[in-house]
Amino acid sequence: MQKLEGLERGAITYDKGSVRPEVGKWDGFDHVHFYVSNAKQVAAWYCLRMGFQLIAYRGLETGSRDIVTQVVKQGKIIFAFSSPLNPESSDIAREIMIRGDAAQDVAFKCGDVKAIYAKAIERGAVSVMAPVEEKDNFGTVIRATVKTYGNVVHSFIQRNDYKGVFLPGYKSIEKKDPLADSLPPVGLAFIDHVVGNQPDNEMVPVADWYCKVLEFHRFWSVDDSVMHSNYSALRSIVVTDWEETIKMPINEPAPGKKKSQIQEYVDYHGGPGVQHIALNTPDILKAISVLRGRGLDFLYVPKEYYEDLRKRLAKSRIKISESLDEIERLNILVDFDDKGYLLQLFTRPVEDRPTLFYEVIQRHNHAGFGAGNFKALFEAIEREQAERGNLTNLTVKSSPSRPSDCSNGKECEDVAKEPCEKKAKHR
């Protein structure tokens, strides 16, 4: 397996160091904004299948003549879906034509938009929108936006004491869907992490961008010596802010016998983009049971996985609080180390294209990303790829590794030697 410059071998966790970023403070994910072909129907699907509630609207009735947006919420999770209104070419229409329905804006909460934006531009960010103050009867929100990988952007959102349901210009929706309201609640609480897929040899430069531009640091990484099956492989770097409230795994395909799930995504999405969004819940047994009852499709995990899991747990000091029989019945995956464990399960793609999907995750003193489940996950996804006719033979030409250019002030001057000058620990 090829050693990629700028990526340590194996599964690695990193210390964030002692130097706090110069400006601003991040406070987690604010919302995710999608471009879709029919916002009304998409919002209804999320309400019925995943247990969201429609909370806000912007469209013709609010004075928006070109774009309609439907906003849904569950716990602290907010998704906004926008569609073009007019029968003419537009930026949104072109994006949907090329990429299908997709996450366009992964928005972050922060305490000082103007300072964070100014520092990001100084460090090389490409501006989409300079800071603007938007007001209505509920208060003021400050927003700015910069480009990240592919056509994805990050909006910085400063809400101060804003009391509105979403953002200025949106109308609150209080009408309930009688069918959605008749179903039991799911219990999804907040966005745990958002995963971005890149073409081969693009992962390190993207991870370095977060270190350099947003003053994030590497949190965790893993290479294809760990993340592989008999047919395909991938590499991943997770970056996070100082407070570690925002986690952004960055994936790329690695050479294998057949096409990687990451390459399949890149091919059908038309380039880099958001592959999946992990939604945290305090009770995954209830959440998965309710989601299955609502008709949401999940990947299949074979019985052999649970036979092996029981053997591994028998040798571990970690005790799983939940019933293993119930975990197996619901097809939930378990990963653990000497400190704790996590429970997770992945949906099938939620669109016709094999692109966007979701993860439901519950953590018990475990900050990892399911490294122990990668083989089972790969095999489950490869079964789906084979059904789609996309688990095809792959001839990979070796590509020159790209030098790292991450610089975090005086730090991160040589990521290839030690990423972000943070201390790496082999797990």
C-alpha cells in the first residue's frame, strides 16, 4: 500500500496543542443547506421518513421571486432545502442538473463572523459573500460565506440574541402535518460530523485548507492499511475546531482491485462533495426502530458480524449497556476501545444517485469514527455497489503524492513531518 505524503500510517489521534486560534470561537454546526429539485416534496420526505418538523419557509409569499426554501428541524439539527422557482437557467438549476440534490452549504455557528471571515480571507479563503447584517423583528444575524472543496461552501453564522425561527426573511410555519404527527418521534439530537469525499490525492490539500484558513487542527486520521476490504480502500483525515464542536472527516479513494465507494460517489456527484451527515442520538435503539418503522432503508449487516463482535467483547473490559440481541436485531454496528464504545448505522443512499446518505450514531465515551466497523461497512456498501453494477474492476495509475502546504500561523509548516505540529498518537 502506497505511503501518502502528509498522512501517517494506521489509525492516529492528534493532540490539538496549546496555541488557541487568534480570533473567533466556533460553536458547532448551525445548519446544512441543500439545493434540490422540489423543496416542498423533499421537506415532506424528511418529516415523514426521518421525523423532522417543518419550521420555516421563504418563497413567493415572502417576496422571494426566484428561490423557494423549506426549513426543517429536529433537536438542534436544521436542514434547509432550496429550489429554483422560474423556468430558466440559474446557478441553483445548473448545480441540480449536474449533481442532483446535494448539500451545498455546511454552515457553522461562531462568535465573531467579521473577525473570522477577515482572518480566513487573509489566509487565502475565496469569498462567496462578505459579512452582512440581516435584521427583522426578531433581531439581527451576521452572515458570511467562503468556498471550500468542490462547490460546497461554509457560511459563518453569528446569531447573537436572535429570536427568530431560522434567519431573517423566513416565515415561521406552525401548521403540523397530521400524518407526520401521528408517528412516534425519532429522537435525533444534533449533527455529529459531516463527511466530504474527494478524488484521489485531494484529501491532504483539503484537510490542510481547514488548518490554514479556519485554524482547525487534525483530530484523527486513518489510511488504507486499516480502511480496506478485499476489493477497495479509502483514506480519511478528520479536522476540527479548537473547541472540537465541529468535526469534518475528509475522505479519498485508495488503490484497490475494484472501484471504491468514494470514487463511485465522486463519479455520480460530479466531483468533491458532502457524502454523508452523521446525526447523534441519545438512544439509538429507539431511533433506529422508529426510523425503520417510518420506512427508512439501512445497510444490511450479516449475522457473522455479531458472532465476531460477541467474541471480541468477551475479551474486552468494555461492557455494552444495550442489549446485544436488540443491537443485532436492528443491525446496529458497534465499535469500542479501552475507554468506551459507539453504536452506529448507515442508511442506504437517500436519492436515486448513489451519493448522499446518513449515519445515526450514539457515543459512550468514544470520540472515534467506527474504525473497527470499516470492514463490515465496506462489505455492506460493496454489496450495494455490485447490485448497481458499479463494483467494477479498477486499474489505478500511481499518482505523485502532493506536498502538504498546511500552515497554521507559525505552526503546520510541514504537515508531512507532523501534521499541524500536533502530537500524533498511534492507537
